[in-house]
Amino acid sequence: MKKSIILFLLALSLGACSSAQEQVIFPSDNSTSLKPIMQKHDTIHGYKSVINEEAIVVAISINRFDRFNKTKIEKKLTKQIEKAFPEKEVLVSGDQKVMWEVESIIEEKPKKEQLKKLIEKIKSLSKEET
């Protein structure tokens, strides 16, 4: 019994210590100016983003204890990204459904026209309330 508890606690502590941020930006040629903004925030532990000529969609993974301030974090990031990219429409979301859609776009690697339609779909998903 003691051995199983010790093994469980060891596995739990090793799993909790991973602090590597998952960072994916599609297409990757636009990644140079978005990375510094995202790396400043220690409240997020990963992000994935999609950028086209009109819009930027960023799906963030927020640390567990910072989930209570999710809207404040999203607004703060939105303002900083809008300041860096004033000509583009910015959407920052901590919702899991937006993260899944961004991941599917990154896996598909669509053309410009299809990417525009998929970004519009994500924008409509972010407006939905559960």
C-alpha cells in the first residue's frame, strides 16, 4: 500500500513539474513579432496562433490558478497584440473549443482562401456561450 502511494506521488510530482510552453504559430514566417509578447506572460503555459493578412487568432492555455482572471488576461493580451499589429483584427481566447479549432487548422495547413473561412468560423465560435 505504501509503495503504491509513493509511486503515485512521484508520478504526480514529475508530471506537475513540466513548465515548457507549447508555442505554435501558423504560418511560421510571422512568428518573430508575436513570440516576445507571449513570452512576457507567466500566467499562460502555452499558446497556438493562426495569422493571415487580416486577422490574428491566438488560443492560450492559462495556468490553473489564473483561470479566475481569464477575461482580464485575454483583454491584456489583446491590447498588447493590437498595439503590435494595429492593422489586423485580434482574437485572443482561452476557450478549449477555440484551441481545438486552431490545432486543426495547423494540422491541415490550408491555403489563404480556406484559412480566411476557417478564421471566420473560429470568430463565430468564440462568440458562442455555453
